[in-house]
Amino acid sequence: MQKSSPIKGSAGRSRYQLLLAIFGAIGGAAIALVSLRMQTSPLTLGMAVLGFVLSIASLQASMRWWKDADEAVREAHKSGWYWGGSAGLSAAGGLTGLLFAIPPDVSLRRFALLPGDAGLIATGLLTAVVLAFVGYWIAWAAWWLIRAR
């Protein structure tokens, strides 16, 4: 017997799985960020395990959603990730190149999300991920706008 989702039909189930994946990913990221701000303790380990479990659940929901998505939706996402994600990561690479033009005595710590050197690394990684996502969303929207005519 098939489990029913709160939303009826294949499209509703697909939306439900996508929302589950998105909230799982957001929850995992939030837990990871909170655990980075905390001192090392058993609670930090528990938060890391919970974040890992949420990430796995999110991945599973994403795979189910992908299986149910139609060909146009898949192509829009693949095109968005390939072109938009690549463009976003290229922009991150350009920003990295600009770092070499900054004199060594200039401190970038004011831009760090977290204290210490790890905060600078985390900020750089987050910048690259955000730029890839922004590029993805722009390319995804462009794919649909071009084909909506």
C-alpha cells in the first residue's frame, strides 16, 4: 500500500518531496551553523549528527522528487546547474583572483562570518556556494522564460 502525502496526486507528492528536501537542507545548514558557533561539547556532536541525518533525509527526498519530475523540469534544473552554477563558481574564482591584489597588511577579518581563520575559510566557501546558487536560479528562470513563448 502506498503512503499518501498531505497533497493529492503525483504533482502534489512531487511538491511535497521538494519542500521536504528544501527544509531538510535548510535545517541541516542551520544546525551546522549553530554547532560552529558553539564550543566543542557532547551537544555539538549531537547537533552534527542531527545535521547529518537531516542532510541524508533531504538527499533521499530530493532523489524521490527527481524521479517524479517530468523531462522539462529536469532539463531546466540541469541547465540551471550547468550554466548558472558554472557562472557563479567562475565569479567566485574571479573574486579569489582579486584577493591576490590586496596588500598583505590589509585585514579581511571584518568580513568573516565566524571568528578566527576558520571564519575566513567558511566565509569564502559560503560565498562560492551562494554565487553558484544565484547563478543557478538566474539560469533556471532564463530557461523557463525562453521556452514560455
